[in-house]
Amino acid sequence: MTNTFTEKYTIPYYDCDAEGLLKVPTLIKMMIRTSANQSDSLGVNETLLQSFNINWIITEHDLTIHSLPVSGDDVFITTQAESYNKYFCYRKFWLHDKKNNELAFMESTFALMDNTTRKVHAVPDEVILPFQSEKTKRIKRGEKIPTLQSESINRSFGVSFWDIDDNHHVNNATYPAWMMDSMSYDFLISHVPSRVIIKFNKEIRYGETVDSYIEEIDDNKTLHQIKSGTDICADGLIKWEIR
């Protein structure tokens, strides 16, 4: 049976937004940190990965939010490395409050990158077997994100040292921050995401400049695209609710 792994967190005030709710990019970071801690507990650590000259990357997030916790709340994040095939690993995450109410759920697709070629590497048995995941030939394909019909730039961002991670490219949680930062203050102070889908297409490195494009589909749905020059680096779809 596939292993699950749970960690408790207490939400600090500095991880919350102007209205006191946990920031969505921070929630994603917390979930990914929990998966990293599970990996370490099973011996699938940096030493093992470096022996194959590989590292984890993420190709997709699909996050559903029912309710965001506030500063001081105790929450529990559970993760499960559900299944895998030759090149992709599929992981689930749950966020619960102390009464075991589900606050959020995320499905993510992981892959392994060769540190030299920067290309996807086949999943070694030594890396995946400790998780007791189900092996499958099926490739999961998430919900299709529509193509933007207009390409007006809302904001541009320079990639700083603080945006990159140990893969020496922009951390996956920075992309939803760029996407949401393209919305106006008045919109963000009155709305909260209820679903965030992001597909990562191309890595972004330190020193690059990225453009954040947005298209409003209706009152509660926006399409997003992050580009570096002419390269489409990530596509996103965000559904919103009134706070």
C-alpha cells in the first residue's frame, strides 16, 4: 500500500496576506516541503539523487482550495506518492484543520531532471520503490488550459537570487505569485483563489526578465501565461471567489 506522510504546521502571521489568510504560494511551498521531508525520511535524499546526477522538478500543479487557514491556526499536511510511470511521478496533498476538515487538495506531477543535460531522466527503481507507489503505464493529463486570445502584458518581473531554488531555476511557487500579482490590489483584497492550475513548460534562470500575461474569462476565472522573451514558460488558470 502506498505510504502517506503527515506533518503539523502552525501558520505564522508573516505567511499571511493583508486580510490574514495564508498566502497561496506559501501553501504550495508547505506542501512541497512535506513531500521533501517524506522523501528524506525514506532515504530518498539529496545524496541518493546526486549519485544519479538527477533532481526533482515539477511539471504541473492542480490545487483546489475550500478554505484558507489564518495566522495561528494549526494545520496538518498529508502527502502520498500515489503512482508513477517511466518518466513521471504523481503525488497528492491534503490540507486539514485540527478538526480534520479538508481545507485544500492538490495533485502534482513530478519528474526527474538530469543535472547536466537539463532533460527529463527515467525514474530509477532506487528512487521510487521506497514510496511503495503503484506502477502504471498511463500518463495522466490534467485539465486543459485554454490558449490566451490576447497578449497584453500586465507586469514584468526580473528574476532575483531569491526566486531560484537548488535546481538553479525559478522555484515552482514563484509562478503563481507572478500570476496573481498581475491582478489589481482591489481585486485581490476582495477575492481569493478557489482553484489554481499551473503547467510548467520551460525553466527560467537567474537574471532573466519575465512577462506576465492575463486574460479575464469571466468574473471568477482568469487565464495566465508567463513568458521569457518568446518562450512560454508556464500556463495557468485561476478560479476566484469573493472573500
